[in-house]
Amino acid sequence: APGDSGKPVGRNVSTERKIPSTVKNFLPYLADCSDQEYRLQEAVRNDAWQSPVIVIVHGDEYQCLEKFRERLERVSLPRLLQLNEEQDVIKSYSISWPTSMADIKEFPNRLLKSLSDSILRQGVGTTDDLQYQLAMHPAPVMLHATMISSEWKKYGEALLEHYVEFWQKWPQLAPRQRLLVFLFVKYESKYGKKGLLSKPLNEQITSRLISLDFSRYSPLRGVVLPRLDGVSRAEAEDWARSDSV
């Protein structure tokens, strides 16, 4: 990689620190990600937006999930939602993932506070208050939070259940409102050989995500995108020949 010393990179060293800033600006456009965008298209190309659309993205800590989020916000979603490049800009809010809970029952209120901190800036509002504020945006709104795999260890899949159920209870969207809720699950490599129930933790999370059935949470709609993998040589060469480069 440009800027690399040529020495092997230890597994405990973040690869993002090895990437020069000039190269990082191009990363959202690097990988094709056609599998992820195909599945995303199925979820967002629907005229019936009565509830939020939940999108779960997962991959290990070497996959630059933050840059993939930028690609979604700047490239994929505007194209899939057929937005006007000059007028419609996706409004994005970063949400802090609830941590340090004494009990899993605290999760809904913790998430509500995180949403309030990001959207209202002061005080803790109700879901009706937050929905009213979000409905004022003429363009689609993207809410996104990141959960790292070590946070799954204490409560397991109960975290996922509470998260999806929170959005299932969200107030009905306003006419023409489009609300996208992204959860980025980042697998930490140092937990690859430790897990629950005799299964590696990251594999356990992947298995649960793949089996998630959003039809159980009607009227909520959602999709779990295919796991992000490393960029192949073919994808890199296609990128090098692209118009954006």
C-alpha cells in the first residue's frame, strides 16, 4: 500500500493508521460491493415507507466500515433512492451505541437518550418528539450506530432483539418520509478465538445476523447485508480504471 514501510503489519496494529489521507479519500469508491448494494436495493426501493428501514452491515475491523458508510451516504443510497444530486442531500446522524449497562432492560432508554443527544441536542425526548423532528427533513435521513463484537459478550443476542424491537415500536412515518437506520457490527480480531457456547464469538454473531427474520417484526422492514470481505485484485483494478479515479 502507498506509504507502507514494507514491513509485516502486526495483527494488533490498526490498518487504518497505515493508509495515507490522500488514499483514504478514495476508499468509499474503491470496492464494487455489488452484493451489498443488490440486497440494499431490495429493501429501499419500495413506495410503502410506513416504518423505518433497518440495515445491518457487518465486517471485521480491517474492512474500514466507516468508509463504507461514507460510500453508502454519498454514492449508493442517492443512486438507489434516485435523489436529485443538486437538491437532495441525505441527512446523517451518528448515534452512540449504548454501553456500560447494568441490565439489558436499560437498553431502550439508553438508545432513546443517544438518539436525543444526536437529534435534539438537549434533553431526552420521546420517540414522537424525535419522529416529528426527523420528519421535517425533506430528504431521506440516515441514522447510524456502531457496535463492536466485544459488546455482544455480556448480553448476546438479547442486544439485537432489543434493538430491533425498539424500531418496531417507532411511530408511523409521515407521508413521503424515508428513514434509514444502519447498525454497523465490527468484528474485533482479538476475540476471534474466544466465544460463547463453544463457538467463536464473531462466528456466533454472524450466524445470528444471517438468521435474523425481519418478518417477525411487522411492520418494520429490514435487511442484513452480506458480510464485507477484503477487496479483491479485480475490484482494485476496476477501481483504478474508473472515471472517479
